[in-house]
Amino acid sequence: MCNYVFIDGKYIFSQKARISVKDRGFLYGDGLYETLRSYKGSVFMLDEHIDRLFHSLKILEYNIPFNEEYVRQSVIKTLAKNNLEKKDSYIKIIVTRGIHKKDLYFSSNYRPCLIIIAEKLAPCPEKDYTDGISIVSSVVRRPSIGSPIYTHKLINYFENLYAKNEAYSNGAGEAIFLTADHLVLEGASSNIFYVKRNTVYTPPTTQNILPGATRKAVIGLCRENGIRIKERKIHYRDFIGADEIFKTSSVAGIVPVKKVDRFGLDGQVPGPITRKIMELFKNKVCKE
């Protein structure tokens, strides 16, 4: 259980932590977040997450009263405040635009609210990694390109929650978003990869997907270790015919997939390339 929550420079006992009901994050979902994890107290890819957060804050015209180093140090101090310096932990950084001033545009008069939550990590089931998970296609359809919304981690998360509930209702571990013409975009809380004939494929960030930190790490590991990888549009018919599929996220890392909707994968799960990437990723975590 999280003992203290960081809110605008103060550490508040979690049961008493509050924000105003007039905060634009609460009223309109006008806020951003980053989900991170630490391995034995070391926050994985902290700089990459903070870089992405500040990129979004700038693009979405937040009046930022703090800098990257302040957020970085606040994360580390929040871990220490909760006695998580040597433990695996779940971390969430949240920035809302601030108290609503009765206008509905990006005014420079707002003072954002910074919140950091850190708590002991509840690990994913081991069988997810050894046996793989099932994924389902969400009924929610997204446009393939042209939206500035999906490249940012917005706290307005209902579309993702809807898809996650579809997965839960069908006994699956993840749901994926498709376009109207059946291109695969991303998971409700993950990026998606598939393997065909020893080549790894993943949708490009020119489509309406989140540029995930773990996605970036996996692409880098493939290129550094001679694993062929291509960023390109993925059609559902090719996806269900994959040799291997896996998803990536900051908390779960790399998770193999055994079934998509009613289509089971023919080969071993996890497959040889997925296993190789999982091992490379584990080594990267240990080094950092």
C-alpha cells in the first residue's frame, strides 16, 4: 500500500490525499500521465518517460512551473518516502492543467498540479510470460492517422478502459484497437509486435499510437543484436497469421501472446525470437 502521495511539493498520507473537484483533470480529463516501474529501487527508463511527458506538456501548451530535474528528483524522493528504494515498485506521474477558470481553451493562466504515486508492485502472473496471453479485438475503431490525441498519455482514459473491460469479459489479457479497414494499431495498455519469417514488425508512430518507452527499448535491442525489425502498417489478416506475437508495456515488460480472438498461434509460445528479445530485455533491466 502507498503510504504517501506527492502533490505539488508536499508528501501527503495517501488516505488524505486530495485534489480539488474543480481541477481540470477531474472535470475534463485535461491531464497527462506516465506509468513507470522500478526494479529493486532503480527506475527503468526514467529519463525517457520524463522526456515524453515534457514533450506532451509543451505540445499541449501547459504552463509548466517545474523542470525535468525537479520531476526526476521528486520521483526518487517519493520512492524513498515510501521505503521503496530496494523494491520493485509501480510509479505514476500525473500532471493536470490545474483549477478550472471557466474557459475551455489552453490558457497560460493555469498552474498545473503535479502528483506522484509510488507503491509496491503487484507482479503479473508468471504464466503470462511462460504460456502467453489471449488478446481480443475491441469494438472501438480508431482512425489510422491524423489525430494528435493518441500520441500523448492522457488521463482521459475511458476508451482504453472500455477496451480493457472487453478483454476482461472475454477472459483475455489485452484488447487491441483496429481501424475501420482492419489495420492493427496498439493494445489498450500496450504496444504490439508480431514476428513472421524471422522478422519483427510493429506499427509506426506515424499512425495513431503511443510512442511507448518499452516499445522504443525493444526496437533498439533488435537493431543492436541483429534481429530484423520493421515499422510498417499491419493488417489484421497478416497479424493473425503471425509466427509469434508479443505486447510491451512499462509495467509488464514483454508478454507473449498465444491467441488473437478465435485464432490460436501454431508455433511455440513464446516463440524463439520472442524468447530472445525477452532475454535481451531482462539483461538491459539488470544493467540499468
